[in-house]
Amino acid sequence: MKASQIRELTDEELQQKYDETTQELFNLRMQKSTGQIENPSRLRLLRRELARVRTIMNEKERAAP
């Protein structure tokens, strides 16, 4: 998901996206540790998406009066 798409989300949707991404990242790390991961490049994509979501959450938090 691109940053422009993430910026269009509401605060509740951002929090939900953050929770979903965190959970998926955790599950993939577990699969990696047990050697069952099918697509290791997905880890990198999820870490970047999580960083985008957190960055935009911080931007919105700072912009709020």
C-alpha cells in the first residue's frame, strides 16, 4: 500500500492496519524461525509497510492541535 493511500485512511483504519500488519509480521517471523516460510521477501515488504503506517500516524498526531 502506498503512502498516499495510507494518508487517506481514518485514525481508526490506521490503527486497524497497524494491528493487522504487526500480527502478520509476527506470524511470518514465527514461520521463518521454524523454517516454514514460503515467501521470505514478504517480511521486508511488511516491515516497510509498518514503517509507513507508523510514520503517517505520527504525522497526524503531531498535526492535531
